[in-house]
Amino acid sequence: MTDIVFLLLIFFLVTSTLVNPNALKLLLPKSTGQVAAKATVSVSIKHHLDTDTFTYHINGDQAPVPFREIEDDIVELLQNEPDPTFSIYADETVPIKEVVEIMNIAKRNHYKVIMATRPE
């Protein structure tokens, strides 16, 4: 019985490292504080320095979503969640104005929001 539990533990540890919910390559800002809460939806903001434009991606999807459609998509994805929470993944070059606009969506809809960072 102990062997089975040990094998299951190894299996789950190996498979959990393979799961990467954020398919976009973002350079997140560093932080010493980390939150253990899990968000069911993620919004990524990518800054294209060459054109100085921003693209928004929901749940790590490679296809960008226009900003005017983000709120409707988030509301649709979180409508049946008991504790609606989403996370924001933003490049460290993204101006705070862009992040605050996404945070305002959470405030309008009474959602919790997590700002994703990388450990320092």
C-alpha cells in the first residue's frame, strides 16, 4: 500500500511540472510575496516594443482578444464559479495603466484578481 501511495505521489509531482497554463512568453515582474490562491481564468497582457502596442490573451491562448471583448469573455468564463477569481499576467514593460484597466473589470463585476509575478 505504501508503494502505491509513493508511486502516485511521484506521478503527480512529475505531471504537475508539465502543466503550463501560461503559453505566452512573458517576463513577469519580481516579487517576494506569493499568493497560494488559484485563479480559474488568466488574462495576459503582452507589450510589443517594436510597435508599442499591447495584445490581450485569455487563458494563454495565442490568438489575441480585442480589449473591448475581454470583459464579456471573462464574465462568460466566470459566471458559474462560486468564488470568481482571475489572474493578470503582464510583461514588466507593460504600463500600469493597462493593468489597471483589467483590474477595473474585476472591480465592476466583484471578482477577485491576482497579479502574477515571478519569485525573487
